[in-house]
Amino acid sequence: MLKTWSLIFALLLSVSTTAFAADSSGDDEFLYSSEKMASFLFMQHAIDRKDQLIRSLNNWSEQTVTMWHNMTKGQGADGFTELLLTFTAMMIIALFIEALVGYKLKRLCDRITEQNSLDWRQSLGLLLLRCVFSYIALAVFSVVAYLIPLTLYDTEDIYRVSLVAILNMVISIRAFAIIAQLIWAPHASGLRLMNIECHLARRFYFWSVGFIAVYNISTTSWQLLYQFGIDAIMFALIVPVNGLLMNSIAIMFIVLNRKPITNLFTDGREASTLFTQNVRQMWPTIITIWLLVIWAIWAANEFLGYYSQADQITPAWWITISFPILDRIIFVLLNKLKDITWLQSHSFERRCDTFIKRTLIAIRTILISAVLYHVINSFGYDTWEMLAASLGNMIDKSVDVIIVLVIAYAVWEVIQSAIERHLPADAFVEDNGMASLEGEGGGAGATRSETLLPLVRSFLLVFLLVCVILTVLSIAGVEIAPLLAGAGIVGIAVGFGAQKLVQDVISGIFFLLDDAFRRGEYIEAAGLRGTVERISIRSIRLRHHLGAVQTIPFSEMATVTNLSRDWITMKLEFRLAYDTNVEQVRKLIKKVGQKMLEHEEYGPHFLLPLKSQGVIRVEESALIFRMKFTCVPGEQWIIRREAYRLVKEALSANDIHFAHRSVHVLLPDQPDELDKSTDAAALQQQTIAKAGAAALTASPEIRRQDKIDDDKANVIGADADSS
């Protein structure tokens, strides 16, 4: 097998050399550019390596004898048997001590595996605890196993070197298996962090552990062969063959698990676009080609002895291999942000999804850039130096700017979540006045936090934006000290030139600190009434119950009358005839009040029931009765309507009717010379005219009762001295 691969490599190098010779044969003057000279030297080096490989193959039998002699210290089969028995004894003793010391640890790990937790923090904690217990047991195994070869053999003894190398291989495989158990949890479905089925978790676990096992076994074997005396050129051939083997296993895993891996990234969702559908179908082919390209570059550098360049491309291969696992681990951890209690808010889940998508895009971009960076460096170019030479210090500045933006974005998300936690779901929804269509205003408003926190949110957003802009300008090399000084001068100018604006802002701050009004409350300020819809830094917007929008600067508000705070008392008046039984009316109103308290709809809104206050004044044509009730703000309009209706029905049932206004006109005696034939219609018109004149001289109190907008008359404070 080894000779076969050697011949293949030799053939490839021969073809490359022939092609180069054919290309250069047309140049009669042998004038080479730097690129052609580099190609010539490269091909000459490749031909030399090919010749070394052929010579090494010719004495392969001698190499095998030398390696066998070195491995057994010249003792042949007896030496190999001694090495094998020592390794077996080392493993048995170490495993026995591990089982003896870690018996309780193993029982604890088994108990943890059987746990079932719905909280990801508990699941992660239990998995990490099991991981710690497993590593403690592995540490006991390692200490005991290392003591045997270190005690039995000297430092330079080949048996000691072989046993330590093999032991390192075993420990590496077991250590990775513990990490794989943490990631996939194949036998702990109740603690598994990834949302995958048990059979898929076990399959991915065994594939990943098997891959690492094959890698460690093959790598350790070739390294021991090098220690035993294999030629360097043969070692340079074996290493690429080993890489091809690992590549083949990775490609086989992709082909056999294509659908589960796709579902792991898509969660079973259908492709939204044609591009997404094509990517889902073609990604195995793309990854396969990419792995083969990386292997080809790495194998060529390894075979030709360019070990530094081969080391440059090795991280690119490992990043490509581990990319799906890294991506899903980051995705799972970011999704767990949704379960953090102190970040919860009404829109946090939606914003968190956006944050996760952007973070994944950024991380994937970084990983892809790292892969390309190492691939380019494998050709002998220093990518970072090239970019720095062409772009100057723009790369460093761009990185700093990106870091600032990411930190600011994270801080803003935390601030927004902390504020939204104390607000209802519709706190940030712009009020368009539709809420005022029902009722006549005066309802209970929002809490103080719901009023102030949106303003705090806007202030912090502006402050954060200003800080980010100044920081970015500072990173870009702009001197921000003159900008700050200029801003101070502008602030002074604004203070002198816009005193009204400053007065508005300061007045608004003190109104809010005094808790004079809140969003959603019905207030009267500057002679205007309405429901508080919006509070800005310099003004307040009121929505009148008839629909008008009124904007009032804070400096215009000398006094604020809040009609929605805590409770509201309404006093209702009606007119009855002089001969009405006052005591009977009081009892009827009391019965109506008790009946209204028992009503299932508006009964719970009463703070004090409907009761009579008796006769409050006497007018020319009627007795003026008053009744009152106290309720929560916003419910007074419905209760007032029902109170009037029920009281009227109760009075009518007892033959008590409302009195009508009347005007009594006393006419002077008719003179004797009045013509008997005066038309009756003319006399009637004269009487009506005199009655109208008398009505115009009615008392101001009667005209006040006829006012169309009687809200101000009806909605008043509690009467402290009323019964």
C-alpha cells in the first residue's frame, strides 16, 4: 500500500515536471521573471524530493529492519512482547485504580445521566458536573499509568518513549470523548442541550469520537515510526496519506449524515428561496471539494518539506471540519439568552432572534475569513502585512469601530430589556387617539413608570448615540476636543437665544418629578382638557373627548387639574315640585344606590354609593335636589347615566315627576278705553313678547344650568362638609 501511494506521488511529480519543461522549452533566450524563477526552483525541488522518495523505496526493506530493531531494542519478538505486556499491565493497573478510587464518582455520573431537567442552566450545570467527575477519574488513570513507564525505564529508553506516546494517545481520545458527551449527551436525553433525537445524538457522538480516535492512532503510529528510524522522505509521504484518510472519513460522514446535518441547521423548515434550496442540495459537494483542495495544498507542502506553510493551512482544515459543531454550539448558547429572567420583556424574544442571526453571521464571517487567511498564508504570503501595506492602519481602526458598535449594540439591548420589563406590552405603541373614542375621558392613566420610562429610554438612546459617534470619530483620528468645546458654546447660545425652549424643558422636568400627570390621564391645563396621549421633552399632547388634538408647551401650564387620579366624585341635580315629599325622595335615592352597588358591571367601580344630599336651593318654580356618588376615574359617565335613569324610574313609580321651568308674567289691568274688538292674536303676541323679556332677565344661576358643556360643572372634587 505504501509503495502504491509512493508511486502515485512520483507519477504526479513527473507529470508536473514534464509540463514545466514543455512550458519553458519555447523560451530561446532563457530570460525568466521572478515568478518563473520561483516556479523553476519549486519544480526542481519537487524533482529532488521525488528522487529521494524513489531511493527510499528501493531500500525500504532495510528501513523495516532498522525500525524493528529500534522498536524492540534489538530483542526481536521478545522485546515486542515485553513492550506489549508492559502496556497491557499499565492499562489494567491504571483502570483498576481508577475504578477503585472513582467508584462513587461513576455512580454520581450515572445518577446525573438519569436526571431530567427543563431548565437549561440546571442541565448545563449537571453536564459540567459530570464532565468534572469524569476528568477527575481520568486524572487518576493518567497519574497511575504515567508512573509505570517513568519508574521502569530511563529517560532515553525507547520503551519509555513508546509507552508515553501511546498513553498520550489514549488520554487524548478519552478526554475528547468526555467533551463529546457534554456536547451531544448521547445517554442523557433529559439534559441534552441540543434539540436532536437520541439516535442522532448517539450517531454524532460515535462518529466524532471515532474520527478523533483514528486521527490520534494514525498520528501516534507515524510519529513512533519516525522515532524508530523511518526516512524523513517516507515520513513526508506517510503524513499526507494520513491526511487523505482523515479527509475520507470526514467526507464519508458528510455523505452518510447529509440529511440530519441539514435538519440540524434548518430545524425542518422549508427553503424560502431558490438560492437557499440550492445551497441545501449542494453544500455536501462544496464542502467535499473544499476539503480536497485544502488537503492537496497541505499535502504538497508536507511532501516538499515546506512545514511552516503546511502548519499555516492546518488550522483551516480543522476549522472547516469543526465548523458545524461550533456553529450549533454557539447557536444553542445564544438561544439560551431567551431564558435569562432579568432580560425578559415583551419584545425581547423577537429582538433576541435578530441578535442571534446577526451574531451568527458575524461569527461565520470570522471563521470563513480565518480559513481564507490561513490558506493564503500557506502560499508564503503574510496576509496581514499585505493588507496593512495596502490599507495602512484602516484595518486596526475598522476592528476598533466594530468592537465599539458591538458593545454599544449589546448595551442598548440590555437597557431596552431592563426598561421594557417594567412596562406593559403596548407601552411603546404610538397612541392615535382611538382609545378616546369610548367614553368621555377621565379614566385612570398609566403608572408613573409607564410615563417616565419611555422618556428615559429616549434620553439614553440619544446619549448612547452621541457617545458612539464621538468614540468613532476619535478612533478615526478626528480631534473631538474642539467639537466638545463647540458644543458647549452652542449650548450657551441656545440657552440665551431660546429661553422659551429652556423654560419648557425645565417646567416639564418638574411637572414629571411632581407626578402631576401620567400618560392616559384626563387633565385640564392652560384652559384646555383632554387625555394625555404623548409627553415630549418640551410639550404635552392632549386628546379632547370630542377628538381634537391639543399640544401645550410646559411653560404655558401654570396649573394642572388632574381628573383621573385615585377617585372622582360626581354631584347630580334635578328639579322637583314644591309639594314633593323630601324624605320619600331621600329613601328612593338610597334604594337606587343600593341596587346599583349590586350591579355586576359597574357595581364594583363604586367607592361610595349613590345617596341624596337633599334640597340644596329653592328656585321660583321648583326645588333643586342633589345626589352624589364616588367611583374610580373613568367610570363616572356610565354610572351618571344609569343613576339618572334609575332615579327617574323610581320617582315615576311613586307618582313623583320632574318639575319644568316656568315663568309667571303679571300683566297690568286693561284700560277702559281698550278697544273690545282687539284681535285675540295680537294680545297673545304681546303676552309672549313680555314673557320673553322676563326670561332674558332670569338669574345667572339658571343660565349656568343651561350650559351645553357641563363637564366642568359636574366633575368636581369631593364636598368635605356634605352628608
